[in-house]
Amino acid sequence: MITIEIIAVGKIKEKYFKDAINEYHKRLSRYCRFIITEIPDFPDNEDSIVKEAQLILPKIKGTCVPLCIEGTPLDSIGLANFIKDEALSGGSHISFIIGGSNGLHNDVKKAGKLKLSFSKMTFPHQLMRVILTEQIYRAFKIINNENYHK
């Protein structure tokens, strides 16, 4: 069974975000091992992304997918195909990386096999964690030819 990990800067504070993530986490348990690893965020300054990168990089396992605005946009089927292709090629672990309010350090971006963009817009990292978790769930529904709302 493939392991999908989200490595994210910061903690989820709002209960409604926690509830949504927990619901998708529960749903994902039949398709993959799903892990969320939280990295502490640092005060907003130029050193914050350096410190975050020093904590993120050693935690990356398997295929690295940093989320960044300049990345490649995929639709849901494209994400499903990426996950399926990784699994079929022997990949047993995919690490999605969500940065903090200052984004991700270039070293983290360079570690990525795929730099993934959800939009040219900027999203709060807590909301992005919900969106990513839902899209991973949707990807597994697509991979398994199961119905899911459009």
C-alpha cells in the first residue's frame, strides 16, 4: 500500500479545518497509508523559509511534490494519473509539501519531482491542507473507477 504524506508548515487551529481533514483521512484509509507531518512555523522574516527548509528536507521520503505557485497545474485526473504512475513504477511514498506564509525555499522546490500548482492565487496553508487532502481522496476514487461528485 502506498504512503501519502503531507509535510506542512504550521498547525491547524480551526476545528472546522481539522474536522474536514479528519474526514478525508478516514476515507483515505482504504486506499493508502496517509500521514500528516507538521513543521513549526517561524516568525515572518527572510530566515523563516531557510529554517523551515532545514526541517522539511530531512523528512522527505520517496517522491517529493512541493506545492508552489510557479508549479505545474494539474486537473484531478492528472493528479490521479501522477499518483497511479508513481505507484506502478515502484514508488511507495509520495511527500506533498505545503509551505508557510512565505512559501517554500528553493532547495525544497528543487527536491521535487513535480512542482504542483493549484492556482495562481495564494491560499492560507490551513485551507490548502484541506484542499490537497480532498484532491488526494478524489484521485484515489478516480484511480479505482469509483463514483465521486464532480
